[in-house]
Amino acid sequence: MGYRVITRKHNKRQPVLVFDFEGRLHFPLTIFGAEAVKRSSTSTARVYLNAIVPFFSWLEGDPSASRVGGRWDNTPQNIQQLVGDYLIECLRCKVKEHRAGFRLVSLTDSTRSTVRVFLSALKLFYQVMRTQGRYEWANPLVDGPAAILTQLEDRLPEVALPPRMPQISGVVLPRKRRLSDSYFKIVGESWVPQVIDDPEFPGRVQSGGKLVGWHLREQCIARILFESGCRVSEVVGLSLADWVDRGLLQEAQAFSKGSHGRRVKFIRFSASTAKLLRRYFDTERRQFDREHYVLDDYLREAHENRRNLYEVPLFLSRSGTQVTTKAFREGYWNPACRAAGIDADVHQARHWYVTQAIRGIYETSRSDADINRRLRELIEYMGWKSGWETLQAYEHYFNSQRHSDIQDQLHHKMDSMLNTALAASSACGLGESHSQDIPGAAEADQPPGKAEMDPDLEYLLTLGGRRGAEAAKSSME
């Protein structure tokens, strides 16, 4: 039996408990869990603990860890050695020492997707332990020299920099970039969105859901995901008040990642989904509602100030409680995708929405100014903190796609010119046309874009693509 993490939602003093192999309370990890909840949220604390608990289990149970001195409170040098071994043996990374003293971590095809979360969580763990006086050494996940350089960088006077040249000059200095103070630095890490450009993706998921017995609740959640572009946690976390406050029509207010439950955004879905949501509330949901209320019952009590609609979940589990992200993902989304023969995480519904939105903007806008205005509106709606940087990651895909379209047109034009030249030479008696021997001649009459597609691109367009060893699902944002 391994380590166990228990979340206690209604206990603010000790919201997370961690037990070791022998069922004893692990005080350092329990304290860390409570601090992580204070700094972020219960869900983030759970993610962090799930990322580092296997490391602590490995410290106790692996013989190689014991030989190095497998204790979490060992010297920084020993901890760095242990973490390096764990990255290689358990997370399937390649680790090598840099001449400057830190270590470079390279991801492989077999690398677990939790590498970045693991390193971030462990770094925070030692920071908390030092603050609590439980770890007497320097933080082993911090690169000492880099941390000093970062402090010096912050103190450099801005006047020491040369004046910025105008943007049109082409010699504008790059923006100031902070040095990483992490001892383990991931090599070549960049965020790439899971771009899905298959217009049939939502229908395929819904078809798979039908095969595995989806009901109105799952259909509503999936439809809102695809139609609004929000995260699954934001959908299942909706209250009745979120919908009522936007008029019980096609919009609902919602919290966002990092808003700590505060309603800071709104989501929008179709009229058909709003109609389906009303039907779910008055029929299927009523069966699991402890008071067996329909929508009008709740509205009447709210009007009489006898009911706080923020305490009424929009989507109920069979036990009458609010549906959780994990329950929807593992119990409904994943089985539906397997039944449909596709491999896609629930977060890819958000990427699908963004991809379709960007495509629509470029296809329907009349000018560059119109494109920029509508892209700004998309950034605001999605609530991206690094708006244009996030958008640029998607536009890399569209740039290559637009060039592919240009190439298809060029190839089609070349084939037509070649056939015209061959026909002219045949008419002049210069010999029989052997167009069947010329690659591409037989397909010259096909419209552009129908040529055989590159397998990698075809896979991206039909299945959405999956990055090996992805460091964000989040999120995401």
C-alpha cells in the first residue's frame, strides 16, 4: 500500500491529509498541502501532491535511493542527486550536468507528462519547509548562482539600457527576459496547443457518448464545452445562479482558472443547448435533486429570498452532489472517446473551439484591422493572461496551413500548364502524349487540396494531434 492523499473540503485548517506506507500522518507533506491550498486552491494542491508523493514513496522503497541516503531532509547535494536519479529512472528523462553547475533535463518519447509539475511542486515544497523551519539547508531545487544573478538583474538601472529604436527599424532590442533560478532546467520546452481542426470532432464525441449511454447531463456538458471554449472545471462548477444572472438564455457567468471561485467571466452557448439544459433541469436532474425541484420551484424560492441559487449546482451527480471534473473526464468523456475510436483529452474541446474561432475570423474578416479587432475580442473572451503570445502559438499552425493552400494552388496551376504544353505538342505532331507517365498529370483535373496529404498533417487534422511528454493541462490558463 502506497502513500494516500485525502482532501477535506470543509476543513479550512487542515484541508489535505497525507499518510505514508504504514498509515501514519506524513507531517511535512500535510503541511505543504495546507500551504498550497492557501497559495492557490484545493485542486492545485491536489495536483502538486499527486506529482511529488510518488517521489517520496520512491525515496522510502527504492534500494538505489537508500544508497544515496533516501531522506527528504538530506543535504541539497544529496537531494539533487536523488531528484536526478528519479527523473531518469521513473520519469524517463535524460539529465546532464551543465558546466555552470545546474542540470539540464531533456524530455523523451517515454517521458511522463508530469515532469514540469513535479519540479515546480518539489521546489515549492522545499520553500515551504524552509519557511516552516523544517529544512535547514538551502532549497535544493534552486540554482544558487542563477538566483543571485536574477537579484542583480532586478537592480540594474533602466537608464543603463540604450534607448529603444522605433519598431520599423527592425533592430528593436528583445524584451528583458528573466533568468530561471531552477536547478533543473527543462531543455527546449515550449507550449504547443493541441490544435484540432476536424469540424466533425464534437459530433464524433457525442456519437461515442450515445454508444456508452450518455444522458442529457453529459450531452449538455459536452455541448457547452465545444460551444463556449471554457474548461471542464468551469462547466461542471456552474451554479443555477450563474445561469439565472445572465437571463436563463444562452449565457452563464463563470469562474476562471486562478480566480478562486470569483465569477470573472461569462460563457456563451447555442439556443439549442439552452433548450436542452432546461429539459435536463426539469426532468433528469430532478430525479437526483434531494427536494425533487424543477427550475420554477427554485426561481420562486429565490424570489421569496428563501434560497441562495449559488448553492444550487447546475449539474448533479447520482448522489445529489455537484459533478466533479474527474468524474466527468474518467466516467463519461474518456469512455465516449474510446467508443468513437479517437484519442483526445477533454481539454482539447477548448483547443477545438479556439481553432475554429480563429479560422472563422480569418475567413470572414474584410481587413487586417478587422482581424486584429476580432482577435482581441477572442483574447478577452478566453481570458488569456498572455493573450497575444497564446494566440501566436495557434497562428503558427494557421500560417503553415495558409502556405499549404498557396502550394496546392501553385501545384494545380503547374499541372494545368504542363498538360496544356503536352496537348499543344501532340497537336503539332511532335509525338504522342505520354501524360500517363508523368507524375501528377493524371490528377491535373482534380481541384486544389485533393492531393494526397502528408500522414503527419492528416493525423493532426483528423485526431487533433497529441504531444508526447506534454509538460499543461491546467488549464489551462
